[in-house]
Amino acid sequence: MDQLELSRSVSRSLLQIKAIKFNFKEPYIWASGWKSPIYCDTRTSLSDVRVRCLIRDAYADLIRMKFPDAELIAGVATGAIAQGALVADQLNVPFVYVREKAKDHGLMKLIEGVLKSGQETVILEDMISTGGSSLKVAQALRDAEANVLGMTAIFTYEFPIAINRFKENRCKLYTISTFSTLVDVALEDGYISEEEVDKLSKWHQNPQAYSL
């Protein structure tokens, strides 16, 4: 399966299991405060064996191709912990995960697991929106003396702000699927109409100002 075919297959699978939903009458509210007609919860895929394995294998193949020297997988809490462990097992490398913030009790760890100085590390994220929280993880790993090779994710919204942030932070990003691929598949399979494609396009151009 080539990359485009795989991207389409993953998008189609996420739509089929309702991991991706559309609502053009009442927008979803993201943690950032943005209003959106689309919501993606990739954790739903963990409950479907076929889709879980499809995504695990896609991650592993992507890492083998783009980061062949990877020695460690670092999952982003909480969305990428489970898949991160599955992918690390598939690649036969160690796994750690990175919290949003350090624990305020016990050992007060930010990074859970054993990270060695200079270890060639690939970050595994579930999806990329603005990229801000993902890149904080990259910085935390660098501060812990990991050699961060880059990041992989299931899905990206392809926002210019995220693309620019990854460039500025010199962090390579490769994703299994994309917003544009998802929209194409959703239209083909009847999840959305041509009119709703136009609405998604307008939202994507200026999500901060989105209104019904």
C-alpha cells in the first residue's frame, strides 16, 4: 500500500468508527477555545482491533522509513501513550511517555520511563492542530538530553501556524493522514456534501473566526 492509499485507508477507517465527526449546526469547542465543525478523537481507534492494528503498523512503517536510526519512542500523554507502547513493541525499542506537566507529588517526573542521554528519539503524537503542545514535548525531551529526530502523528489539520512552528523549532513532522485527504474521502463516501466541503474550507482558512 503506497502512502496516499494508506492515508486514505486510515481516514476512511476513522470515519467508519466515528473517531472523526462533523457538526455544521453546533460547533465543537476545542481546548484552545476555537470553534470547529469537525472533531477528531483518535483514541476511539484503540477499541477497534482492525483500526488499532492498521494505525500501529502505519506508524511503525513510517518510522522505519523516515527515522531508521530511532532508538526510543516517546509518546505524548495522554492520547499517544497506548499507540506509542504498541509501536515501540512493534519496532522492538524502549518506550517513554511525556506528561503535559510534571507530577506535583512522588518523584515529580515529567518524563515517565528511562531516557538515556543522546538517545535517538522519535516522538509519537496522536494528532496535530496548532502544534504548540506537541512542540513543548519536543523541548522537554531535548532538555532531558534526548536527540529528537522528529515526530510522527496519525493526523494533521495542516494549519499554517503548525507548519511554521515545526519549521521554527527544527522538528521534522510526518503524519499518516491529513485534513485534505480526510475531506476528499469524507466527500467521496457521503459523510459530507459539496456545500459542507466549502464550509470546512472556510473554517480551515480562518478557524479563530469561525461562526455558523
